[in-house]
Amino acid sequence: MDEKKKIDVFLEKTAEKLTSLVDVNTVIGKPVRTASGAQVIPFTKVTMGYVSGGGEYGEVKKIEEDECLPFAGGAGTVINVKPAGFLIDDGHECRIVRVTDDALDGLIEKAGDLIGKIIRKGEDA
């Protein structure tokens, strides 16, 4: 196998392994039943960054068609898995409880609660 193919295979395998780490079970957890019968489903926020690179090294010289220069390469990955909240279904309603410090997420959640209350009051009238 020539050097170019080795690097291609290396990068493809690395990307496949990283992709398999972050599947749906990482983002949406297994449901848990409480004693009162409510179902609690945890969910997380997953962020992943991947970088790779490389290059040939050695003295500059004319090479034949089947020759390869030495190659050096590297890759790095950062995966951040952070709890984001819980989906709670008590049989009557389904609601989200967020676990976050982000003010924007809190504002969006409060707006959703307000809209839900307005809709429920409209249905009751």
C-alpha cells in the first residue's frame, strides 16, 4: 500500500471511530420511570471538533515516479458531552427541564412556557 493510501485509510478509520462515539444514545439517554409513574428522559449537548494534517519532509530532491518522500502527520479531537436537561412525561403533559447556565436558553424556555399557558387558556375558554 503506498503512503497516500495509508494516510487516507488512517484518516477514514479515525473519522469512523469518532462518529460511532456520538450516536443517538449519547444525546438522548435511556428513559427512567419514577415511583409515581412519570417517565424521565435525559438529554445532552455534544460538541465535537476534529483536525488533522501532515506533510512530506526530508531533503529536497528529484524523486522517481514510484518513490515516496517520508511523511509526518497528526490528528487531534475534542469531544465535549454536557448534560442539557430532562424530558419529563407524567401522563398528562410533557415538559422540558433544562440544566444550563445560558441566559438565551432560559429565555427561550420561559417563552415556550408562556406560549403554552396562553394556548391552554384559549382551549379552556
